[in-house]
Amino acid sequence: MNQAQVARVFVELADTLVDDFDLVDFFHLLTERCVQLLDVTSAGLMLSDDRGRLQLVAATSTLTRSVELFELQVDEGPCVDCFRSGEPVVDVDLTRAHERWPEFTAAANAAGLVSTHALPMRLRHRVIGALNLFSDRRPTLGRESLELGRAMADIATIGLLNERYLREQTVLAEQLQAALDSRVVIEQAKGVLAARSASTVDEAFARLRRHARHRGTSLTAVATAVVHEGFLLDDERSTHRP
Amino acid sequence: MIAATAPDPATVPLRLVQACCRAVPVSGAALSLMTSAGGPGSLLTASDRIAAAVEELQFDLGEGPGLDAARGGSPVLVADLAGAAGHRWPVFAATAARRGVAAVFAYPLRMGSVALGVLELYRDRAGPLDDAGQAEASACAVLATTLVLQLQSALTAAGPVPLDAPEEARIALADDRAVVHQASGIVSVSAHVGVGQALVLLRGRAYAEGRALDELAADVVTGRVLLDGTGRDHHDRPRDGHGDERDFR
């Protein structure tokens, strides 16, 4: 790993935050880059759900049982400890961890792993998840990889925030446009009703409101039906009876 | 930031387009919002009457760089409206040129897949935007999108706003063209067409008579003009007593 590689990865991740952002793709890319940059064997990203339980959202799959190892940590393991304390849990020696986390350690040993590390994803004072790393060679993470790993965890957090922001903004955009559409169709409906009954647009609006109120439907829904579906108001039906 | 220090939220859109004019720089700028049908919707604000006219002209004609930018999702930069690029919208280009518009730069406002509207900049002399100008203009478009969504967010802050909300609970528009939409409804009945086609008929009639669309629409609404789609003009006729009895379905 060299400076140029690191810089390239960070630029790559930053770019994905902007164009056609997909959170799951982003997380997968991030875990893959972790394996490359941090000289580990596999990496997994866990996020906490509404009830404060960790869920695996992305993982590299170089190990056949890596997913299971990540999943096991939902209940016990360095990842949970990291999540609860908000502090990194690094350089966990998997040859000596049986007493602390028996089930998890047994599975890790079976997969040939020698060390594991967990780095918190922090958002101000809250811990929202953790970045989990495994190595089948190196017992320690090393200072440089630790620093880089913490930066990758921060980038993961930024990605999550970005996605939430985009989602909220998109909802607002849809609401805004729906309001505009509604204004247009209501004016159009006034015209349609006025023409159908040789009344003024103001009279037509009053009738539209009356119908909507009487039927308990929204003005916009009635207007849309009048304009686009040939819908007749109640007071039009009575005069159009064959 | 403009938004953070604005004492009156209603003036923020205007201050944004004014700041945009100074920053890019251009002669004038207008912000308009679009409906989901991709048709021009409404003018939110304009820095001067010519910028407002650029927007209004495109609504009247149904063609123009702003519409293309909003629908296509990419900026449409026309450095010389009188040149070859202007041939894409011949009527718009000729009419805008007569009003002193030499160049138009239209930046779409988008959020996700929603085409919210467009920021349109004009200059009174021809010439392209340099790199710095383009960067400024793009930044203004992003700012405008954020601002417009902030306005929407402020409306919903007090709770969900129903679609039928009264005037005060909606974003204030400089011109929402209500009379044109009403006229579209009326013409859809008199000419037995959909409202989309009715708007096309109105535009065609306004252009043929050299009138502003708003004016013709007002006459249609008051009954002074009747369009039945046959091309024959009917003026100053009282509206027929009975609506068409045909089943519209």
C-alpha cells in the first residue's frame, strides 16, 4: 500500500457519493477497498437497526465462512464490544479468545483466521455501526492500517448520511411537484366544469369543492377525474340522467 | 449564506437570482418550476422583466432551451441565439432576440429522478460562458434546488400539507398561469380534445393572432372567444346554454 493508492481509493469513494449513488454498492466497494488498503483478509460492514442490533450490510467474500463469522458477531464478539463501547477493538488474537467469545472464536479458528479488528462508525456522539476486519496472516493491524481503517469507517458513515439526505430531499421534491400538479389540474377542472355547464370558473370551483366535501375525497382527486377521466360531478349526473 | 441570513423567506428566491447574475455574470436570471408532465409550470422569481419574459415565452410557445434543459436533465447553453443553435427553437429565438436576449444558458434543477424546474440565465450580448462562469452557474443551480426544497420543507415542518392546501400553505409563485389552465379546460370541452391538446390549440391561436397566451386565455375564460378546434374564430359570442351531453369516457 502506498500513498498514491490510498489517494486513488479516497477519490474513487468520494466520486461515488456524488454520481448516481447506491448505498449498497457503495458499502460493497468500501469493504473491498478495505481489504486492499489495510492488508487484511476480509472486511464486513455492520449497521445498527432501529432496535440497536447490528445487521451485516456488506462483506467481502474471500473466505468461505466470512459471512457467517460476521453474522455470529451480532450477538457476541469484538464487533459488538466495539459497537457498545464506541472504541476500536483491535489486534484480537483469535488463538486466545475462546473464553471471551467461545462460539465466535471456534468458527474463526476453523476458518484459519488469526486476528480480528472492529472499528466504530460514529455520528457525533452515537455509534451507528462498525467496520469488522479479519486476517489469516497478521496478528496485528499496525498503526497505519488502524488510522486508515478509522478513516474508512468515517467514509462509510458519510455515505449513510448522504443516502438519508438524498432520500429526504427526493421526498420533498416529489411533494413539491405533486403540489404544482395539483394546482394545474384544479384550474383545468374549473375550466372543464365551467364550459360543461355554462357557468363561471368561480361557480365551477364552488361546485368542485362541494362535491369533494360531500364525498369526502380530495379536491385534487376529483379535479383529476374531471379533467382526465370524463368524471361527472354529482350535480351534473342529475341533469344528465337519460 | 443567503438563506441563513434572510430576514424574509419570501425574498430569498429573488435574492438568489440577483446574486447569480452578479456571480456568473449574466444580464438576468429566472427560476421556474415544472410539473411532472414535463411541461413548463410556473415562474418562481425573475431578476428582471426580460428574464421573466424568456420564461413566459417558452410557456407560450411550448419550445425553448429551458424546457429542453429541464426535460433532458443537462444544461443547454446557447451562446448566440441568432446563430445556428437558435434554429432548434426558431420562433423562440426570433422573439427573444427582439427583446434583447442574445444568449441563453439553462440549467436544470433536479433531485433524484424528479425534474423540478430550471434556472435560466440570459445575456444581452452573444458569447459563451467561460469555465468560471459555468462553474458559478452550476453552483447557482444546485443552490436553487436546495433553496426550493428548503421552501417545501418549511411548509411541511408544521406537519403534512394536504394537496388541497390553501394559498398561504403553498410556495408563492410569481405567476402560476391559472387563467391559461382554466382556458385549457374550457377549450378541451369546446373542441372535444384533451387538455394537453387544448393548450396546443390555444398556443397556436395566440401565435397566429400575435397575442400573448395569457390575454387569449383571459378572453376564453370570460367567453369573449370560443375555440372549437375547427380553426374558425368565434368572437364575442355568448357561451352556449347547455354543455355537451356526450359521454366523455
